[in-house]
Amino acid sequence: MVQPYMDYSINYERFKMKENPVPALQRGCEIISLIAMNPGINISGIEKNMEIPKASLNRIIKVLLEKDFIAHTEEKRGLKIGKKLLSDVMKSYEVDPLVKNTAVMLRNLGEKWKTTFVVYQYEEAFKVVWKAKYEPVDGIKTQAPGSFTQKMHISAQGQLFFSLLPDLKIKEFVSSEFAEKITEKTLTTEAELLKRIREIRKQKWAYQEKENSISRKQIAIPLVFNNIPGLYALGCHLPLEFNDIEKLKTDMLIEASKFSYKE
């Protein structure tokens, strides 16, 4: 199930032929991205979304199919990511130092608490990127590594990253297009966010409930790697009825401290 707070919108105005001709290679990459975000989309859907002339689109689709970067769905009515591309991505993912460093921690936490744990990275501007995750059989479904959202205000990990940035970033964020209200509890004003951020700075961990989904809550703690630069967080996705917040937070801190966490 796709979480309602995820933001993977593409500005398709960029792809209009009359306004901004784009090389076929870039068009091919954007087509792959669109298919990854919308498995099962058909050629008509791609044509409508990206406004590529049908003849040009068919040529690009033909090449992507031949290279196994994309493939037909089982019922042949739509398109999905091909096995070749999936294999190449997974090989890259598996040798990523961050993935290798955090795999045991994520698995231990996921299996013990039977919920989904994710390592996130902050990137400018206002990007929260999924870097690695462990999703147990009955865990909450979330996005694949490499995905991102720019709606930082609605997640525990996004708010945690705000606490590590200058306050001016919050002022800049609330005036951006990303600061939209998702639920009644979503914080969207500078005053609301600054109050939350100061609480996070004091307690050194973040918690949110019903701010990105009326049925979810989240915890996030900071991660510091000795040999990997950047801002990182360990977060988990929890059902609303989950109550052992303090025990879970303690376990997260213990697991993280084994290899990367610093006070």
C-alpha cells in the first residue's frame, strides 16, 4: 500500500516537445522512472503524462523492452520494470556500504518488533531519501530504497532532519510548495514546526502521530557513521495502536550504538 505522504510527482511540463526538446536518453530515463512509480501503466498513459509524440514514444519503448529495462506485465496490458534493470539495481544496492553496515541492525529490529525499519538520508533541498530498509512479512509497506519525499514536515525522520538544520531552513520550507497539510494534525506553520523542532533537539529523537496518515505513527533517531558523510536517521513505521514507544526507542538506540550512533 502506497503511503499517502509520499511525493513522487514529476513536472511533466518539462517534457513538452515545443517548449523544451529533451534527448532520447533522458526521455528514456524519465519513462523508466514513471513506470517504476506506476507499475502497470500502459503506453497511452505514458503518452498522456509526458506528452511525447506517439512515434517517438514507441521507438523508445521498443529499445527499453529489447534491453529488458522494462517489460510487459503478465496480462500484457501494461508495463513494469524489467529483470535486467532490477538485477543491476539490486547488485548496486547490495554492495552499498551503508546497506551492508545497517543490514543486521534493520533485520534484528524488524524481526523483533514485526514492523518496518528504514535508514533515511537528508539531501538538499528538503529531500528525505530511503537508503535501506527491512520490511518483515506483516510489516507496514513503504517505499523502496532510492525513493524520496520533499514533504519533510509530515514524518518523524523529516522533523529530525529539520532539528539538525538551521532554523532558517524551516522558514524557507513553510513558504515552499512542499508544506501542504495532509491530515488535521499536520504541522504547516513556522511556529508549529519550530516548537516541535526545539523539542526534538532537547530529547534527541523524534516522534509523530497521525501527521502523515490517520492510522500511523513514527519514531526516528539520528545515525552517525564514522566513514560515511551526511545526515542520516533510523526510523520505523508503526500502526496507531502500538504502545511500547519507550521500549522500542531504547532498542533502536542500542542497535544503532553498536556501529554508528553517538550522543
